[in-house]
Amino acid sequence: MVVPQVADGGAGFGRRGCVTRPVSSRAATMLRRADELLSEAAGTRDAAERFQLAYLAALRGAGAVLAVAEVRAGQVVRRARTRNAWVLMAKADPGFARWADFFADRSETRAAIESGITRTLPADEADRFYGEVGSFLHEVEDCLSDRVTVPE
């Protein structure tokens, strides 16, 4: 994975419709953690655990998008009332609204796995989800790779 560091941090929209903003060091750290979680998911045989780890990776990816959105002209934006990562991500960067909807639709599955309501998950469903999370993280990486890292 390429860690975002040097590029043009001008205003406007970049590749894939993502809002062009400087990258915070926190965003780069969150993206690295997302990549680690996805790698961990790849190594697990249990489909429910694979799904859960991939979901956590997606949350870290959303956190990276949010970290970039918080940095505006050197000031941190006031936190929103909602703590729903998918709602916040869609508002912070409309280029990720489709992904926000996708992951929000799978939040119930994650909650069921975590609470023990669902102990099994079809392997093909976990594998498809894993692949989608990988695609999402590549888009996050693409959006971040064209920005300047801003120390926090």
C-alpha cells in the first residue's frame, strides 16, 4: 500500500469524485490500519470472523476519509452530532456516498455477528464482502495519494 505523502492539495474534486483536501497524518495511519485488518481477515478461515475483520477495515477506511475532511485550512472541523461513520463519510465526501450506503446495509450483519445472534455466515458472502472492502480501500488510497500530508 502506498502511504499518501506528496501532491497538489488544491480545492475541487479529484479522481473518482473525491473532494481534494490535504491528508492528515491520522488519515494515513488509519488507512495503514485498515490494510492490516484486511490482511488479517484474509488469513482467517472462519467466515463470520473474516466478515467482521473486513468490516472493521472498512470503518478504518471511513475514518481516513473523515480525517481528511476534518482538515480545512489548518483548522479541525467541529464534530457532527451523529457518530455513524457511514453517514459522516457520505456527508464529508460525496464521492463515497455509494460506499457509505453499501456498508450501512451490512451493519446489521456485523451487529448480529458481534452479539452472537449469528454465529455462521456463508463463506461466499464473507468472501464477496472482503473483496468489496478491498475495492473500497483502494478508492480511499487513490483519493489520499494525490494529497499533501499535513502534520497534526
